[in-house]
Amino acid sequence: MANEPVNVKIDVSNTLPHAMLAPFRPHRTSISDVPNEVLVLIFHEIFDSTGTRSIRKGWQFPESVASVCSQWRAVMFSVSIFWTVMLITVDDNPTPQSVIRRYLALSKERPLDITICRHEMWFDSHDLIRARIFEDPEYRARLADPVEKWRMAAVMDLLTPHQDRWERLYIYVMHSTSLPQPYLDLSGAFPSLKYLFIHCVLDEGPDERFAPTTGIMDVPILELMETNGLFLRQMSDTTFPNLDELAIEEYPRYYPPWRTTDLVRCIRKMPALLILRLDNVNLRILDDELPDDDYALKLELMDFRHMSGDVLENLNALLDWPVLDVVVYNDCSIPRPAELFRASRYGAIKCMQTEQDVLNVLRDWDDENCTRLHITNSVFTENIIHALSEPQPDGSWMCPYLYSLSISGFCRGFSDCEPAQVAFIRMIKIRHALEASTGYVSSFAASSLYGVRVNIQGNVQKVSTEALEWLDANVHSVTWGDWSGGIRLRAENEGEE
């Protein structure tokens, strides 16, 4: 009997809660069940990933999020940083003033990132819009807007009382008369302003409000400024103690002449300046003397576009012939030899239109600091290549210390010309043999090319196998289209074996 099984019946109805005996029903969770703290974290991720109200992507933050429901709206309104990035349009569908006021109120005392533009200009690049403007009269007529300046003025009236909070101000409109003027519209202290961008597509002559300076614009921490020449000239009484990058685009001829010495005086008020870009800035060359004020130039990069050789030579002299890290010549006109800026680390020739322009840049690069060169989308013909392959009439070599050369894009006279490509290989061989025979480099000798990179567009000719084999055996690093080789690559492959 002791080993017989015992049947025990347990009644659980009195021991377990009734809810646990009921049929299982899944709990339905809605978005309204997400805690506000979690929503804030999610919205922060959206804010950090967009960085701006993005009409380009078809929606706007934070308005689109705040419009979902009352809970989301309350959460969005409770976080001030979500309202610090303002995108304001001033075309036929302008941003309502009520929206601007909402941003200014909800952002509280935080720094503001402000963009003021036209819808079309937010979608397309500056260069593309300008090209379409001058090529397509209908497009130009459609963008023309005589009311733009009044919309712009109304926006500035709302923003100016908060100018102490501006951290970034980006303005890109159609008409020059819509732009705010320094001292007249922009005056006083801007203690938070780090980035200032002032752009327009059409410069339509002097603003009827143009007047002598009536105030001062104090920008103690401004780091980056992009503007037109007239705007900068009107800021002649301003100092820029922290500015390290300046881009100036255009100074039209129908304004009073802007002298190269006046530009240099502006530069001398920028003791921290490292990068200077000049694009189609019309300057008048005069022999004015600058005061000897112990200005120490710190410039490292200069980028010139649509500039003339005479002006560049004059600027070079006024700045006391600096040797910079990087110099870029982009679609500049240099019809005669000139003493141009020189680079110690990197030089670039972009979109140069004639053989003479390119030759006059290369002819001046005879300093031992000028060692690396990149030519892109520029004329690069047999004549230019021959000039790099043989001494000049006085016995000196063009670019004698050049050791790295890169050719890219569509280079007229090279990309579509097999003889020029053959001459290019021959030039490399000549310079290699010259250094091997002399054992040194000077203005009356030439260095061999240490690095060669050819990545051109157009009707590219295939280089012979013999040429590639020679490059592979004699050049340290070489790339030609999809092919790569050179002494370094072979050494790396041998080391892996």
C-alpha cells in the first residue's frame, strides 16, 4: 500500500487571482502611451539628423512633428533647442510672421541659426542658378520679384531685436537691393555671431539707401564670412579679431572703384585670417603705400576665381610675397607673365581657358616650395606638356621642383588627344632621366615625378602596355584611370607575400 500512487485534486479557484484565470488578451499600446521623456529623446535624434527645417526633403521640423497631436505639440513646445534653427522664405509663399515670432519665443535665449532665402535658391546651387539666370530670360523673369526687398525688410524688423542671439545668419536672395546693409540695417553688437553669409543673384546697381557709415558692427567672435565686395567695403571701420575664413564674391564696375590697397587694409584688420577666397572681385590697381604697422600675415590658403593676373600680382606685392600652403587659380585671366602667389604644399589650376593662362601660372612656379600640382577641367595641351619637358630659353626649367602631378576632369587638348597623352609619358621619362643624371634639383634642372595621377573624362585613349610597365617600374606611385601601380604598390605587394 505504501507504493500505491496517490491521486490529489487541487482546486486553484480559491488560490489564484481571478484575472489570471481569465482568457489572455493582448494589451494594445498606442503612440500616446510613449512617455514624454522618450519622445524628447526621439525628437532630439530627428533634430540632430536634419540640422535644419528641410523643405528639400518635403517636410519641416519641428512644425511637422508638432502637428501630429496635442501631446507631441506640447512636448515640442517644451524644448527650446528645437526652435533655434529657422528657415525663412521671402518669395511668393513667404514664411508667415506668426511662425517667425513663434520660433523667436519658443527658442528662449538660445543662439539662433537663421536662413533667409527663396524656395528655388534652397534647391539649386548658386552657380547653377546664375547660369540659368543669364541663359534663360523666362527663368530670370520668373524669379524677379520687386516685392522681395519689402518682405526682407519685414523679416529683419522681427529678427534685429534678437541680434545678440544670432549665431549663424545665411541670406540668399534674388536682388542686391533686398540685402541688409552694414551699419544701416546691421549695426551694434553681435556677440554670438560666428557665421555670416550674404548672397544675391543679381546686382542691380547702387542701393538708394547707400549712405556713409552711421554706426558700427561689432563682431568679436565671427569666424567665417561670405559676402560681396560692396558689403565688405562698407564694413571698412569694422575689425574682425577672430575671422579665419573670408570669401568675397564680386565687386561690380559701376560702384566707386575699390582699390587693392583698400582690400589689403581690410585684410590687416583680420589678424586670425587663414583662408581667403576672391571671386570676380573688380579691384583698381594703385601705387598707394600701406602703413608699416607690424602686421603678421597668417594666410595659409588663397583661392582665386575669375581674377586677373595684374590684380593678383599687385595683391601679392602688397602682402609682401607670401608663400602659402595652398593656392588655387580657377578660371583666371593671366595673359602675360606675372609674379603670382606660390604654394608650399599644394597648387591647383581649375577651368583655365587658354594655353597662355596655364603657362603663365606654371612659369611662375619655380620656387622649391612649389612641389604638388593638380590640374582639373583646364586646357592641358601638347605645348604645355612640352614646356614641362625641356628648359626655357634662359636655361631654367618650368616647375623644376614638381614631384606630384594630378590631372582630372575634362582637360581640353589632353582628355581627347592621344598625342598629348603620349607626350605626357615622354615628359615623365625626360624629367626622370634628368634627375638621375644630375643627382640634384635646381632651377636649371628638374625633379622626377614622385606621384602621378590621371583620372580624366572624355574620349580617353588607352596607354600602351610598355608605357604602363615603365611607369610601374620607375614612378613611386601612379594611377591612370582604373590602373594603379608604381614602386610603392609593388613593394607593398611583395611585403604581403
